[in-house]
Amino acid sequence: MESVAVDDPALVEELFAGPFPCCLTSLRANGEPYSVVVWAARDDERFTVNAAEGRWLANLRRDPRVALVVVDTDNILRHVGVDGVVTAIEPDDEYAHIDALSRVYEGRPYAYSTPEEVPRFRVEIEARRIRTLDLPAPPVDG
């Protein structure tokens, strides 16, 4: 992967270490955006999310272009936007990836299904552009 310039690499590391909400936007067949909230992580130079079969995973299989936005829930003026492309969709047969994400976001292994019930997939994203914003929270009137 070619290195992508980042204004604030520390903010990217902080927010993708979680547990901050991530909005993932894929493209429908007609080109319209389709957004969902997901758990996300950074894996070296790539970003990862996890999916079960559904609309947005089908969108990514058809068109690998994707956008991610991770927001600091204490100050929405701190966020990271990633425009990228899906480079791999791999089975998460033993739920290792979704369990790791769940530990970050919920403090426990994934509890909503089992590998026998619902197949899950590790989605890897290569960044093409990364934007950061890190402004102080506005003063509270009071």
C-alpha cells in the first residue's frame, strides 16, 4: 500500500482504538449511498470492520469503494474520515475478529450469535484518503 498522508496520525490511532462509533458508507447498485454504524479497528496500515450477510456487505462485494467516519462521542469536533477500498473479505469462522472488536466496544466476547448460527466476515479496507479534525469542544454556556 502506498502511504497516505495524514494530518494527525495520533488522532487516527486514538479513535480507531475505540470504542468510538464508526459510520460506514457503501454504494447501492444505483450509486446511492447506504450507511450503517459499525465497530471498526486499525490493523497496521489497513482498517477493519466485521459483517454478517446483508445489504452493505453485498454492496461492498459489488463495489469496493467505502467511506468510514469515526467520531469522538465526547466532542464531535474530533473525528476521522477515511475514503478507501475493500481489499479483502474473509470468513471469520471462529469469530476471532468480531470477538476482538466486541472486547473493545463492549468489554466482552461477541454475544449476539455463534459461528454455527451466523457466518461473519472480516472486511479489510485500504485507505486512499484520510482526513482528521481535532478542535476543542465549544465552551458550555452556564
